[in-house]
Amino acid sequence: MTHVYLSSHVKQIYFFQILPMSRILLFLLPFLSSPLFAQEPSKESLKPCGTLGVSDWLRDYRFRSPVFDRSEDTLWVALQPHLMGKDSGTGRITYEKFLNSFCQLNEDFAASNIQFYFKNEWDLLNETDWYAHSTIPKGIEMMLTNNVPDALNTYFVADPAGNCGYNLPYGGVAIGHNCAGAGSHTWSHEVGHALSLPHPFIGWEGKTYSFNVPTPATLTYDYTYFHDTLETQVPAPLDTALVELINGSNCAQAADLICDSKPDFLSYRWDCDVQNLSTTKQKDPLGAEFFSDGTLFMSYALDHCQSRFSPEEIGIMRATLLTEKANWVAPAMLEQAINEQPVAIEPIQDQIVPDSGALFTWKSVPNAKRYLVQASRFANFSFKQIDVITTDTFLTAGLLTPSLKYYWRIRPFNDWHTCAPFGELSTFHTASLSESSEPDADGFRYYPSLLSVGMPLMLELPDAWLDHVVQCSVFDAAGRLMWQSNVGLLSSKSSLEIPSIHWPSGIYRLLLSSVPGVKWGTLLVKR
Ligand SMILES: [Zn+2]
């Protein structure tokens, strides 16, 4: 473990340590991952990017002797994911969307021969103030508290200070959940910043280009938080950018200092035509007219326009990795690609399984280190009853809803390759629930274990428990106390009013504690 703990914030890094040890695995996350409960800013309501500035490294780049770079060599770059949830542990990006995002990042960088791998296990943090942070300084705090050394740290949050994403040169990358996933290039754009690339339209951030106003020769911009180090950060400094000419005469000194990213003055999200050019015509300070190139990941063109970094941009990113970020680069790829489909062993073909403790098994997939296993009542998996990552080739489920058809599927991955798809769907049926269990050896039982709203719970207690105060507690699947009450039970058969009316559907633990002993059981609340 190389995580740095600098704060008292509660961290959960349970992903890789706990799962292999567990033999009963169940993350029942239906109400946690449901879009009904999402309160995340939409992509359209977020600015495309919060990053500004040109790094000192890039300013010096063309004056330094070139680095030795065999461009056919793949550079393997360590990346540390930090997946933020709220204090309650809810709201985190889904595992599936995160795997898709990482796959997209590596596809976007394939032409650069730059590929990313997970440095350590995913860091599952819970901190509402970071999950939706309204200011860059809050994001600085988040990063400086949780960053790991020798890796590109990336934070997935609901709201990165009102942007789809940003990069802090001394911190890391923050990405908004709604700007992630397959087909979204925000992560690639921000990693481009982390590897020294400015916007092609630098200087125009926060300004609106107008064709009817003469284009200035220079622009000033405030890059308070985006200096190379925290130490060089000073309040409200203004820097000046030369505005790039279409004839290329000042391309090495103007805007992003990169010549094969042509002039672009569009600092808002824009759509492109069939040639991936802007529909907004612009003119440079000499009056020469042009349209912006939407194929560049570093532009603000919509995702469907973007497809590339320019050759000069690629050279700058690779030179950054071979010099000031050499500590991010691994000497070799350690895990091979996954090319085989996962195959379910059981349950398959509508096999009946118990509603509790059902065993799922599948064949080991060559090169897979982990598996994402999902089960859902719906073939499109819009709502998932099981959403678990394991290193095993089996999984023992907890409680499922009885008497229902389910679909389940497996997606193999490792720390270097996350593009392998899910295997084919398998189906099973859960057996019906026995609503009351047999009394245990002491004569204790409770029913029904499937509670609907307003229904009291019946308790049958051993005689030794009568006339004692019994502490009754109910915990949710995450172990949080939902309700607790001390009751005196005077007869061997009593009813208990459990205030489950506002509780989400799911499994709960009932714990009864008294002088004669402790009893516990499982309750299922169904809305
Ligand atoms: Zn940007």
C-alpha cells in the first residue's frame, strides 16, 4: 500500500483487499446506483474544462535538446483512480462506466503509443465535500490529501467545480461523472493537459469570439490555480497569449505554442460540420478567415467531432513522459490483453437457485485478473441487484428477491486492459421465499421475513427472555443503524412495530440483545 493518509477523512479502500477474502459477497446497490437518486449536474450544465495556462516546461520545450524517443515504443503510464462517493457511500461512478471510461482513454491514446494502467487498487473515497466541490481550492485539498506518488492521479466526482473536468499541474485530473463513459473524450482532454498540452484557443477561455469585432493580437488570462506548482501560485496573475495567425508565422510563439494545431478561438462547446470543422467562421488578427478543427481532443468541439491529438501534440506528450513525468512510466506491460469471452458455468438456462446464498461460477478467462459480475431482473441491466468485482471465478450471492427471473453476466479485466466486453447473458430463477422459518433450538423465531410497509414483525421468544428489557436494532446492508428501541416483552409471542416506511427496498439485519443472549435474523423490506 502506498496510499498517503494526510487527513481524518474516512477512506474505504476495500475493493481489492476485502473481496478476495470474502466468501459471502454481496453489494446490494440497487438504490445506490439508480439514476432516480442521482443528483449530478448534467454535461450541458457544466463548462467543458476548467484548465488554463501554459506550463513552464512547454515554454522551454523547443529550446531544449530533443529527447531520444522511439515513437513506436508504447509508453505505459501509471494512473491512480480515486472514485468519489458521498459521505453515505452512495453516488459513486458505476464500475461498468468506469471500465468503459478507461477503455476509451486508452483507445484515444492508442495512436500516440501512450497507454495507461492502474497503479494500485481503485481508491473508493467517501466525502460529500469533494464529491461535489464548487471551487478549485476544494479540489486542490482533495488531491493533495489523497494523491499517490509516481502516478497520474484521477478523481471521478459528480461536480468538479462546475466543469466537465480540469487538470491541476501539481495535483491531478478531476472528471465529472456525466462527462465520462464510452464516447466521451473529456478524460483524454484532461490527460492531454496533464501531459503539457494547452487549449488550441488558449487566451479565449471565458471570452466570446465575435466575427464583427477586430481580433486582438494578444489576450490576457488569469491562471491563478494552474501554475506548475502550488508554490508559484499567486493571486490573480494575468498572463498574455499571442493570438495565432492562420499563415503560421507566429505559431511557435502564439496560443498553445504548437504549430500543427491551427488557430481556434472557440472557448465554448461547439458542434462541427461533416468535415469536423466549426460552422462559426473566424478571422485572425490580420483578417484571414478560417474555421476551427474539431478533430482535436484539446478543442471544445463536441465528443463526436473529436478523434485525435496532432503529431506535434503527441511529440510533446511523449517528451513530457520521457522527462519530467518519467516517474509515471513503467518499463514494460505486465498484464496481457484479454481476448476470450467469459463463459458462465452456473446458474444457466433458467436454473432455479435459492433466494439466499446462490452460487455463481464461471470459467477462468486467460489474462483476466478480476471480473465484474452483474445480475439484474432486466435484460438491459438498467437496475442491478448484484454489481460486484471479484478476483475469484465464483460468487456467493446474499439475498435476492424470490420467485423472479434474473439475468446475469461477467466482464473480465485486469489492471492494464478494460476493453473486454461482457460475456453472453445467462438466466436463472429464484425459488420462492419461505415466509417464516422454523424456530431455532431456543424456540426463537420471527416472521414474516419479507416486510411490507406498515406490517408489524411477529416475535416468538424463549421463556428465558420474558420480563427482560430487549434491545431491538435494525441495520441496513451497509451496516448502518436504521432503528433501535428498548422494549419489555411480556408474552412469548409479541409484535414489533418497525418504522420501515421510509426505508429503501433491500435486506436488513435484525438484532435482538438482552440479558439471556443475542438473536439475529435477516429482514427483506419490499416497497
Ligand atoms: Zn481543457
